[in-house]
Amino acid sequence: WKGFLKDLDSHISKECPFEKVLCQQCGQVTALRSVIETHMKNDCKKRPVKCPRCGIEDEVKAYYVSALTHSTLVNEHYKTCPKWPMRCPNRCDPQLTFTRDGLQEHLASDTECPEKEIDCQFASVGCKEKRKLRYMDEHIQETTSEHLTLLMGDYLRLKKAHSTLERSHSTLEKSHSTLEKSHSTLE
């Protein structure tokens, strides 16, 4: 450095590349002023970053918006990022990855994940079987007669309920007719 002695304190505190300074982002690292910029851009855990998956740069917190930092990206944001790559928890295909929102669709469907345990399609008529999707066709083929028996029982219950409803309807129609006649004689 070349300059006046009276400017030395100002030089050291503001521009001297050999002065040790504290990182303004994390407040934890002290380095030479000449290398602190490299730390702040490449290494600092509090440096602002953009999520490589969803592109978000700011995080909305409960009462404020803050810049997404490297630390929050690797410790928090990845847990909720809708575009973060994930594997199926059922391990249906080790090579297959989904985005978080794609995984939700994959798991919600009863026709996509072959390792998802689902109810038999005849559950509504009494079949208690639960199997992985990949084995459900086998169950359907093995238990055709049992399923037909369940369907027949359900059909007979519905037929009986229908007959009961028809009788009730007929009784109500007769009562309605009687009430109409009584009403017309009162007028």
C-alpha cells in the first residue's frame, strides 16, 4: 500500500486485502479480505442460493420472506420442495425417481405403484383381501367363484330392499290418493 500515514487506519478497515474480516453473511468465518468474497459466494452456509429443482430464491416464513440460503436449502427446503427428486417408499423401481408432487400422484393412484397394497375391487360386497397391486390380478382370478357368491348375496339383498321400497311406495301412493279424495270433499 502506498499512501499517507493518516489514511492507514482507513485503508486497513476498508480495503486492505491482508486484513482479517468477518463474513457479513454468516458472522462465523474470519478470513483475509482478499478471500472473503470467495467464501461469501461459494462456501458460506448463509449465502443466497436458488433451488436447483424448483427455482425458488425466497422462502416465505410465518411472518416474513427471507432469501433462500445454502443452509436452509440443504437442511430444510429439500424436505418440502415440490420438485425435489424422490424414490417411491414402496421401492417399486429403484431406478425410478419422481418429483415430490409426482410421487404423491404415484402413491395416491390404485393403478400406478405395483408395490402399493390395495383393497380388492370386490371389497364393497365383502371381500376382505388386501394385496400389492402387482398380485391383485392373481387374487381376482383365483377367487372368481367367491366373488360371484358375494355379488349374488349383495344382489339378493338389493332385490329384497327394492321389493320393500316398492311396497312402501305403493302404500304411500294409496295414502296420498286417500288424502287427495278427503281434501277434495272438504273443498
